[in-house]
Amino acid sequence: MASRRCNTSLEGFVDYQRGEAWTWAIVVAGVVSVVLAWQWARNGSEGRAFAAIGAFVVCATASIFGAAFPVVIPSTMDPAFSLTISNASSSDYTLGLMSIVAAVGLPLVIAYQAWTYWVFRRRVSAAHIPEAHGFLPAIAAKVLVAKENTNLSNPGA
């Protein structure tokens, strides 16, 4: 890999001139997805527009990391200080332990979310939303009371 000059501008962070064909293909896919999202949003297809924006975010992230590969976080001081994929990776023990934690914890989180959805599925509806009423914040009430007291003490003012 050729040595690159690092600086504090954005130019040193993502080098698209070095990008490969697949990163440019992802950029094109991202542009297409954002144009489709705009068109679908104008036509009232909110679900499709949301999915297209999601695709755009995935394409943007993939193109940035693809163009910067293998650097995860480039250093602005010296390229030797950049965080790369190899020195950012975890050890085998850490990956094994976290796999066990995730295998136990993720089903618990999903079960809790399912339970809360089940409990609150009928408790929150439009019928349970109270009618809007006038509300005066405490600070505004305090100012109005002080203004009325001032007007009462100085009737000619």
C-alpha cells in the first residue's frame, strides 16, 4: 500500500481517488436510493421512502469505510498512529466470551421487549389521550403575577 500524506483536513480521511470499482458502485447505489426516496416521499409512499433512506445510510457507510480500508480511524499526526482493522480487533478469548454473553443476553432482551409490547398493546390508544387544555408554565405565571402586583401598587403607571 502506498504511503499517504495525513493532514487535518477531510481530504486525508477518505481517499475516493483511491477507491475501487465496488466502492464507486456503492456510491452510485446510494445516490439512486436517495433519489428514489425523494420521489417516493413526494408520491406518498412513506414506507418505500423510509426503506430507500435506510439503503442510502448503509451505502454511505459502506462506501466511506470501503474507501478508507484497512484504516478504521486515520491519524492526523502520523500514518503509523492510524487505527487499522488488525490492531482494532479483539482477541479470541474476548470474542468467545462476548458470543456467550450475546447468546444469553439477546434472547432476554427480545423476550422483555415482546412482553412489554404484549402488556401495553391495548392500554395505549387514541381513546386514552386526554383532551388538550390550556397550560401556563410556572415561570410565565410568576411573571404575570408580578406584573399584576406592580400594576396594583402603581395604578397610574
